[in-house]
Amino acid sequence: MKSRWIALPLSLLCAAMACDEGGTSASPAVDAATSADVTADVVRSPPDTSAPADVSPPCNAILQTGCSEGENCTYATNATAPSCQPGGDKLYGQQCSGQGDCAEGTCIDLNGTGSYCYKFCKTELHCSGVAPGPGGKAFKGPCLDLTDSPYKVCELDVDYETCNLLSQDCEDSTKGCYVSSGEPAPVCLPAGTAPVGGGCQGVSDCAPGGTCVNTKCYKLCASESDCETTFAQCSSYFGAVGICEEQ
């Protein structure tokens, strides 16, 4: 499964991954008009004395508890809560080809860097001190929000192609050049489509040549001459590259 992470805050479903994952449900309200027509002569069914169904509590995907040996507490396709699934033999940070390959966590490809077994997390504390499997990619520390995902994962030290923000020189035409949190230089990420002035949540939501600042896409610039509007200024953004803002 392919996903894309974003550096700016995205709120996702913590309760689906982390701690007390149970829930309660309320009984439906009785319509007053209907209840008024019910008389004391109504014959009621006898109470159900059968044993309740044996419903196991959900497992904990972050702590990897609640499953039998050889199972992985992970998210099945399109699931919003974790469940016990057959585990594979791939360890954290090791390359994988499908969800069933990982002994723990999930097999995903973030930003086109290849598929690896990632660890689930809620905060950065769940990522620190975690050792990858032999030959696997090391953990970098941050707990990453994922677009349209009910869980977060610990970032791995995968290799990104570096690029030039102004020339947008990524080799893959489906990617754009963006400033990404935790990376010292701009890197190539799957390109977004939001135009300048459009709404966004992360830098790569914007079309190549733009970037997301405070949930709005701005055009990248080297000087005022790169800005299209008469009263725009090229404000500082990243190194010598700025963004076009109205004065």
C-alpha cells in the first residue's frame, strides 16, 4: 500500500492505535408519540438468558500485545482499528513486499522510497531506542502522520532524492521538490495538485513550484520578479528561496 506522509500537523485517529481502544454505545431513544400508544396489555418477550458472545478486546498495535504467538497486531486493508493478523518474518526496517511479510507493524511505501516494515506509534517516545532487524533501515525518531490513515508510524532513515526548489529537477515526473521536516535539503516527494492560493495540509499537497504555509499554497520565488502580482514580495522561506506574498 502506498502512502504519503506530511510534516505539518494532521490529526488522525489516536484511539484506533494507542491505548484504551474500547467504546460504548447508547441505546436508541424511544419516540414519545410511539410509546404513548403502548398499553399495559402488550405481551413482552422473555429475557434472553443465553450466554453472551465471546468478543475479544482489540489488540494494541503500538505495544504489540493481545495477539497469539506468530500473529501481528496490525491494520487490515481499509480497517480503522487493528486486529490480529498472521505475521511474517520481516522485522522493523527490513524491506517487504506485502502486508503479510512483517512480523510486527505494517508494510508500506512512503513517498516512493520502497516498501519497509514500519512500527506503529502515537508519539516520538514509541520510536526512540527501537532497533531495526539485521540490514534494515534505522529509525530516525519522529512519529509521522500519514494522509488518510488511522495510524501513525515511526520514520525510517530511507534515501530521498535531493532536488532544487526553483528548477524542480526531480527525475520522476510524478514527483515535486519540497522542503521536508527532518531533511537537511529539499527532497523529491509525490507531487500534489493544489494550485497557488489553494488549501493544503502538508508541503507536498501543493503542485510543484509551490509550498504549503499555514494551510495555503504559495508560489516559490528567488526574487520579486518571479511573483505574478503587482504588489507581491518574495519573502524568506528556505535559504535563498522565498515565497510570493502580498505586501
